[in-house]
Amino acid sequence: MPLPSPRFGSLIRVSPSPSHLSVRTIAADDHLDFIGSRRSASFLQTPAWGQVKAEWRRESIGWFRPTATGDELVGVALVLYRQLPKVKRYLAYLPEGPVIDWESDELEQWLDPMVAHLKRAGAFGVRMGPPVVTGRWSAAAIKAGIADESVRRLGEVAPLERSPAGARVASHLAASGWRLQAVEGGFAAGQPQYNFVIPLRHEDGTARTEDEVLKGMNQLWRRNIKKATKAGVEVTRGTAEDLPAFHDLYVHTAERDKFTPRPLSYFQTMFAALNAEAAGSGGGDPTVEIRLYLARHEGDLVAATIWIRVGAHTWYSYGASSTAKRDVRGSNAAQWTMISDALAAGADVYDLRGITDTLDADDAHVGLIQFKVGTGGEAVEYVGEWDLPINRVVYKAFELYMARR
């Protein structure tokens, strides 16, 4: 599949000359309508995500280009403002955004008015995660890298493709004073720099079939999906009322896998906010959609997952599984159901979200990569998250504050 330069496909190609763009606050409905007019964008750039992140002040902003008939909306972003303790200054954060023309040869015409707007809003610094792809690797290449004792990092493996557009964006940001945020093991300061995705379309744009996707998986994945079916695992769609059951299993998973779980209220807010945007579509195909999947075996909940769709991009967002009955492969059954439903929804990609860049067989993180590599997809690297200090004194204080946390 050809490598798109933006993270979620060609988000915008608005004009060869973006001169005289202006940025201002827009209504959430206008923001969502613009997202809905595009093939895809990150769910972290939808108005609803601002409601999920209730501890941040939120704002929808738009880029406008003057025309003979009035200003035309040509780009949008969700901005989350995190206040620095004791002072009314904010870090302005645009997760996996903004949604602009990242292929433009005049990026300063897009970014300069954005920074000026955020500065007027009280921002001492800006952090953004440009949705721009820089490279991708095949599952076969990653598998070979893990087996090679001399290989430790994904970057040591030859990629399928490197993106000149991604390199151009990184070069422009560095030259303009933006700072790439530190990455530890492939995880950036906010969102992951490396994701693993399953392309759901051929190079000519036609949809892959379920059989084609299944054949692309390794033997273990195919065997586990068959095993779940033979064992009688049933996967159903849940509702908000099922979130406590999901959360109980999620907390169990967190204890087993040693990570800090989010509270139930977080998932309830996420479900309510994203479903509210889906309901706002007026009965048509929703721009934003969230689903809960429950895998049961003989009445026992053995796995539960959360699936999100924005346009033609689908994500596996959260997952949980029981330690008991792991042999019935409830997680594989849930994953296959979500992939099948992504195909049925006409999606371009099924995104399994973050991985690290380690290929060291002795690294604890490599198991996550091996699980996802089994789906037969691709590892994708993005340009990463970048900071621009606006007030250098306050930004330095912010860095010190974060270092002490």
C-alpha cells in the first residue's frame, strides 16, 4: 500500500498557496462537520475528546482562507490547555493534530497564525503531534529483526518505505524552533511515535476481504481464532451498562500486567461523549463511533475491548482479558470481530495503536510487538510530538515541574 504522508491518509489538500490564512475559535459543530468531510482524522482531534479530557480546558480552532464569497474553513484542531500551577499560563496541546495540509510547502503559513492565536489565549508553549508518517515496516521484516540477535531497534531494520514528506516536516519544525520530545523505547511524551496497523485496502483502493486479511495473519493467530470459535466463545456488542463489567476485567488485567488502570468514570465519559457525537449525525453514517465488545465463554466474561471509528479509520483502543480460561482465546475472538466489523464499515485501516521500537528478544516490550505482528499488518512511524516554547522562562519552569513529578 502506498505510504500516505499524513498519518491518517490525505486529510486535506486545500490549495497550492495557503497565504493569508487566519486562525480563530470555531463552534464544535463546525469542527465536527469539517472532520466528517474528510476521509479520516484522529479521534483525539474530535470535539468529543475535549470532553473526555475534562481536566484540560478545551477549544476548537479553525483555519480560514479568504475567498470572494467569504472565509472558507480549510483546517481544524482540538486544543487542550493545561494550566501551570499557580499561574494563569497554559501548555496548549494538540494531540495527533492539527488537521491541516501537512503536504504544504509553506507550513509556516499554517503554523504561525496558530501559534499567534494560542499565545493570545495564554499559552506559554505549544505541543503538537503532526499526523505525518515517516516510515513503515512489514510484519515479515519485524519478525526477522526479532530473530536476529544483532538487531535491537526497529530503525536497524530496512523499512518498506521512507517518506520524503515526513522528513521535510521534521526538518521544517526543527529549523523553526520546535523541539522533538524525548522518546523512551518508542513511546513519546504523549502519544506513541510507532503504531501497528492492518491495511484494509489494496494498493488500487479496493477493499480486502475477510479471507485475505485472515490469510495475512500468522499461523498462531489463525489457529487461535479457530480455537475460540470451536470452544464456543461468543462476542457481542455491549452498552454503557456493560462498562462496569469491562472495567472489572480491565482492573484485573492491570494487576496482572502491572500497569496503572484508568477509573471507570473515564470510560463512562468517553462512551457518553463519543456516542453523543455519533447521535448528532442525524441518523446517517456517524463521523465518530465507539463500541464495546464482550467475549464470553459459557457465560463467563473472558475478554472485552473498545473499538473507535472516525470516518474510514478504526482503532483498537482498550482491551482486557481474564487470566482464567485463557486457552479459549477470547482476546483473539474479540479482535477478529472488531477487524471484521471494520471491514464491514468500509474502513481503510485497523489501527492497533502503540508499540515500542525495541526488537530485543530479551526486552519485556517485545511481546506486545509479537502479538500485533501476528496480525500480518505493518509498523508505522510518525514524526513524533514537538514543543514550541513561546515564553522561554515559563516553559523552563514547566520543564522543571514535570521533571520533579
